[in-house]
Amino acid sequence: MISKLSTEELKKFLQANSLDVLDLRSVSEFMAGFILGSINLPSSEKDFFSNLHKIWPHPRNVVFITEEAMVSTDILSFVREVGGTVQGYASYDEWKQAGYTTLTLETIKIDNLLKNRISFEFIDVRTEEEWTKKHVHGSINIPLSKLNWLDQELNIAKKYVAFCAGVYRGIAATAKLRAQGFDVLYLPYGMHAWEDHGGPIDGVQS
């Protein structure tokens, strides 16, 4: 069992930028409302450890967002293995009821994106190696690990679509950019969806 933080304690930590917030709720719950500065990886995710590596490149102290004090020993071990230190957990519902700021994420369907792609800038948050092998035509590559330092180079007046190869890096990037005030949508299943629907691709290696 881990200790519970009050909403006031969590707010102070976030204002001081002294820890990370890992939301263990489902993707649908996270997209319907999340705390600014948090990233999402559901506790039910079968490949929790490998995805944790991808979305949390610079581990430090972390607070879970969950309604339960009992977090599985596997998840606690995974966090320690990547270099993080669990400080406790907090409740999203209590945060929202206290009147603190929350945001939502919106997706864009692949069919709509293909029809209206000239209206958006594409941000691919996979690694540079992944992007070099193949990427959406016209996309820019900002690996998730570098997004915090490069988001100031983006134009706040433009509309963006953020994505990865699958799910969680794209969601993390979209949440980070939304928290910065950017107009950004999330493309579920990213490159896989784009390829499956015949979207133009550059950099394909034989």
C-alpha cells in the first residue's frame, strides 16, 4: 500500500516541478480528463514495462493517479527498475472536485486526417531511428524525450497532429502539447494507421 497525497500537496509538487505524474487509469478516462503535466499508462497494459521505458525517458520521483492505494507490486517494481521513486498516489476525481484545472484530449480519425492533411502539421514523436526508416510525408520528428525542450519552436497558431507507432507516446506528446496551449489532436495507432490506410510515406528502406 502506498500513501495518499492530498490535492493541495499534489498541486504544490506540480508547481515546483519536483515530480512526474503517471496516470494509471484507462486511456478513455485519461482522454476525458487529465491533470496538467501527467502522462498515461494504464495499469492494465500487458506491456507496461516496455511502454514505461518509452513514455518516461527521464525518470524521477513520481505520483500515481489512481483511486486505489493498492498498486500492484509489478508496477512498483517496474518504476524502480527504470529509475523512478514512488512518492504516493492521488485521486483525479478529488482533484477535479477541488476545482483545479484539467484538460481533455481529442482524437482525429485517420479517414478525416487523410482528407484534410494540408490543414495540419504532423509531429512524429518516435525515435529518430524509427523516423528515418519511414515516416509520414511532410512530418517533423521530435522524439518524446526531447519534446519538453523543443516545443517552444512550434508555432502556437498552427494546428498539429501528434502520433507515434502505436498509442502511449502519442498520447503523452498530445497531453504535453495541450498543456502548453497548442491546438493538437491525437492520431490513434499513428504510423500503423497511416500505413494501413495508404497514407504517403517517405524514407522507406528496402
